[in-house]
Amino acid sequence: MNNKFVTLLILTLITAHSAFAEPSFYTKSDFTGDAFFTPPAMQEKLDRENAAANDSSESSAGNKSTIPPLKKLRLTIQEKRQERHDRESQLAPTDPNASIYNSEKDTSEYASKELKENFDENLMPDGFEADEESINESKKAKHFWSKDNDKKAENPEDTENIVLDCDNMDYDTENYCLYATGNVSVEFVKQQTIVKAEKITYDRMNNTIKAEGDVKILKNGQTITGEYIFVDMNEESALIENPLTKTSTIEIRANKGYVYGDKIVQEQGSIIVDESYPINFASSRSGPQLSQMLRPKDQSLSEDMEKGLVKIKAKELRITQKGELETLAIRHANVKKGKWTILKIPAVKIYTNKNHDYAETNIWEAGSARGLGMYVGPGFVFELPKGSVLKAIPMLNYDSGFGIGAVGRFQSGTNFTQAGYGTTNSKILIKGRQKLDDNLYLQYAMNDYIDDWWFGKRRPKYGLSLVYNKAYASNGFLLKGKDSRYTHQFDFGYFHDIDRDRHFGELMGRQIGTTRTRYMAEASQNFYNYVNKEKQTALSFDIAAQLAASVYGTGDTQIVGRIGPRLHTQWKRWMQNIGYFQSVYDDHSPVPVYDAYRYGKANLYLQEYFRICKYLTLSWFGSMNLSNDSPNDKMFQENAFYLSVGPDDVKFNIGYDVVREGTFFTVEMMMDAKGTKIDYDKMVIKRDKKPKEEVKASNETAKPKSDFKNTEKAPVLQRAVVEDIKTVEDVL
């Protein structure tokens, strides 16, 4: 269990949690993709910074994303092919008809075959014939060139449970106690744990170990230090006085620590982040991207935490690992700044998988969505196999009247699926995405919005598509010191047009479904980029070109091409992204409500931010059709408002999309956790136990040998390595 996981999730929870949060691999805007709102030069810079921060945290944490199924299959095939190539390349090929003795090359597989065929097992190494007993022994043995298909696991009886290593050892034969001093270490082999101390006492009668003086416990690459440790091997438990766990960035202190077979309990302690630990987290790319905004450092939560102005106290932290699933339960947590209490959390539980690909909680959720209206309801999380979870939300909803319904959300390392139903509209809503490979995924929806890149989020009656998306970036490709970026996407799927959409007025669907094969691309070049962090000013200018070509199963086609400038600016508290596209298109889509081109021949988009104070930022997003040629005869094709609350480096955003009639709740963290301190009364870290059958088999095959009955069920000291041995009798 990684201690950084605790800190990150606590900080995330204390700031906020997004309702209907997108999965971690959702990387596009709710409107027209990252390219719509973020200039490529700025986005490329942010990507590099975030990648560097994430690589740093991953390398120290040792976490990797869950491997998608097709990538896992691809890597397995590559591994098998490499193994086959390695086996073949071990022996240089020769002509099977040539004599192996005249060959100038190394012995080949043909030579090995010839040796094996001509080998006489009745001959001994000295050339004489062997007797019958020697022949039988030879048949049992394996030749060095033959394959070993009878590999067996190591016998547990041959392994050692506990190994003691020291310079000096005194043994009290009357009390059956062993006293070790001088570079003392005890290795618990099965637990992969080493205990080091100035002095260690092993009580063979009671089967206990006591370590005193500069105690260190080494496990999983981490070191726990303490003044004293007492290990009861009968109960598989230990008591540690003043335990201290320290990693490269995090320090965990406590007054007392108790170690049991499957859990660790620490009392009256604290978690301290004493080194730089960047946290760049966004529950969704939908909504404001405040990480672009330059902010004064002295007004950040990171600065307050580093100075000790913000304190976090929890009555109990309970961390549990069950197979591939990890959970963090927090009870009675308070966040204080000075004498003021900023936030109180009575109780909450956070769920994630071992690679931390997602985060889910059991909190209440509220919001609105087209097809459900406004809703509110409690959350219940069910743990599923393979590190996945299912959250069920029975809800009360309102849309031209009150009704009831439910929302279910499934999350795993590679999948996000959400389904909902409300009696006010009597429609089933489904949306989801299955990641298949690094750049390949399957997305699906029913009466809900699906990602269509720079076409925006689109809503089919039902749809399914296989999407390949890949981006390339280079600095100095066309202009020295300037970023160039190229992204392309190929997708193939089936879509059924929705009956009608209120936003499109008189535009009606054709009540048909058809396949669509489409290629999309975007190329952008940065021409100027200026950033002054001290004065909070920035200016970036780019030109982007976009293309989309679609062929439908009905024989119809859709072609869109557009080009235009994009500008990113910031002056103190005011930041904006402005872009203009001049387009040419030939649109004959047979499913017009779903994917007709809406932005027209002349399209202007705006994204405006205004930072009122460190705790409040307002933003507005809009996209306007200036050529008056949209399918719905409206100028505004995108229109959304957002309110961002919280300190500059931790924001949770509440917004409303006028076009899609949806409410958004998102969280964005752009902080360094250095200086963060979380105090707790009690922390429990628990790992799941092995299955009973596995434990029983282990006990039957690895019972330690001992003269004492009370050690039959517990591991005992089996080997000691010493330089000088003295007994009490020798001393007397």
C-alpha cells in the first residue's frame, strides 16, 4: 500500500469530489475538444509539465496504469515471439547435411539433434559399457541439451522462516533465551521483512522476539524506525514504540504501532509530506482549465500548508487492500486555517484500484442531465472483482414534475460505464468507454452524449464506435523554438439518430440508423509564446487547420475543412482563449440531429476567465455561428457558465451547459503537497488474508520443527549466523 495514495486521496476528498466525474482516461472537452479551448503551444507546455510531474510521482510511487486488454494481448504475443527468437538465436543455423565437425559455425540445432541421436546411453564417460544400474540412473538424469518440462516449485520445507544474523550471541540454556548483539538483523523470509537493532532477544520458550535500540524495519522498500519492537510469533503480532515510516517524500509518525498478521494499527500519529510532491489532478477535462492561469504563489493553499497555516485532523483513517481493490475510510475529519474550521467531513469512503486509475466515493450526488432533469440521491458502492466497483444512486428527480429513478456507475482500470433512468422522462440513458490499447478505445451511448472530438459532444439514440486517436508533437519542426502538433483520429461505428433535440427546434431526425467511417485530423503551429509568471501576463498565438471526412452506410458523405488563428492571453486576473475558423463543408449526413456540422462557415469561439479573488473565479464558454447557416438557425452553438470556488491551486467547479441542459461538478488540483500535515488519532492499514485453502496448504507443507508444542502453529527461528557464541554456562 503506497502512502502517497493516502495523502493524495485525502487532499482530493477534502477539497471536493465531482458528481458524475469522467474516468481518468477522458481527455477531451465537453464541447469541442482540447483543441477548441486550449492553444496547442500552451497545451503542449502543460502536457510536458504534467507529464514530468506525473512521471516523478509514478517513479517514486511505483504505480503504473492498468494495461488495456488488447495491449496486454499484444505484449504477450511480442514476448512469446521474442522468447522464440532468443531460443533460435542461441544456436547458429547450419546445413543439416553438413558434418558438425567440419562446420565453421557454432553447434546448431541440427548438430544438437545429431549428437542426441548418436548418443549411446550404454557408454560411460570413460568409453566402457555401463552396467544395468548405471544405465537406469542415466535414463533418470536430464542431458544438458534436452528441455526440462518437469519444473517443480521450490519445496516450502526447504525455505527458512526466520534467519538471525549478528556478530555476538549469548545463549541462556536454562531459560531458552538467545541474546544477539552487534549488527543484529532478523529476516522474516515469508513476510519479506528485515528487523535490525542494537540488541535482539529471542525467547524460544514463548516464541517471541524483542528488539531494542535504533530499531529499523525494512519492508517493500520502506523503512520504519522505532525505539522498541516486540514480536509475538504465536499471534503473528508486534508492538512498536514511536514508529516512524519515511519514504523519499512522506513521513509517518506515531506514538505506538501494532503489527498483526494482516494489518497495522498506529495511534496518535501524523502524515507529513516533507519534500516536493506535485499533485496535478482533474476529475474531468470538461469545464474550466484553470491550470493555464498564472497565479501568485503566496496566495496558494500549497504556500499556506508549507507554512503550517492549514491543518488537517482525522479521528480515524482506515486503509484496506482486497486483492486489486484499495479503499480509504475517513471518519470525523476537520480542516482548519488558524482557529477557523474550513471543512468538516463526518465519514466517507474512497475506492480505487491498485494502480489508482480512478476514484469513487460513497457520498451523495446531485446535479442535472438532459433526460433525467435535476436529481439528488445517496451513493452506495459495491466492490467487484478485478479492482472494479459499482456505485448505485437511488434518486429523486425533477423535470416538468417530480419522479424517481436510479443511476448506476461502473468503474475499473480500463472501463467507465454509467446508466440512468428517471420516471419523469421514462428514458434509459447509457454512456461509457472501454480502453482497448494506448490509443484505441470503444465508446458507446444511448440517449446520452458521446465524444465527437472537435465536433463537440453529440447525442445519438444509440451508438457504438471504435476509435483510434494519436497525437504527435515536435519543438522546432517548422520554426525554431516553436511547437508543432499533429493529431489524427479514425473511427468506425453504428449510430441511430435521435428523434428530436430541443436545441435544434424544427430539425427532426430521420428515424434511421447507419454505419459511419470517418477520419479527422488537426495540425497546429505556434508562432509566438510569451509568459511572465511574476507579472501574471501571457500571450500565445497559433494557427490551426482541421479536417473531417465521413462516409455513411447509406452512401452519403460529409466533408468539413477549416482553418484559423487562435490566441491565448492573460493580464493579471483576466484570461481568455479566442479563436476564429473559416470553414468549407459539404454536409449530407443521414443522421443530422446527431452529427450535422453546426458551427458554420464562420465560427468564433471565446473562453473568458475572471479571477475575482483567490477563492472565486468566474468563467464563460461560447461558440458562435457568424454565417447564420447552422441547422437550427441559432447563433450560439455552445454556451456554458462556470463558478470556481476554492484557493487558487485547488478548485471545484460548478457549471451549467445551456445547450445540453446539463450541470457539471468538477475538481481541479494544481498544487504541491510539500508541508502538508495530516494528524490522526488512529490509522489502520489492512491487507486481505490468503484463502483458507492456501493457508492450510502452506501450514501443512511448512510446519516448523520445534521441541515445544506452543510453536507448532507459529514460525520459529531456524538459522543463526554469528561470529562469536557464548553461553551462560561458559561465562560462569
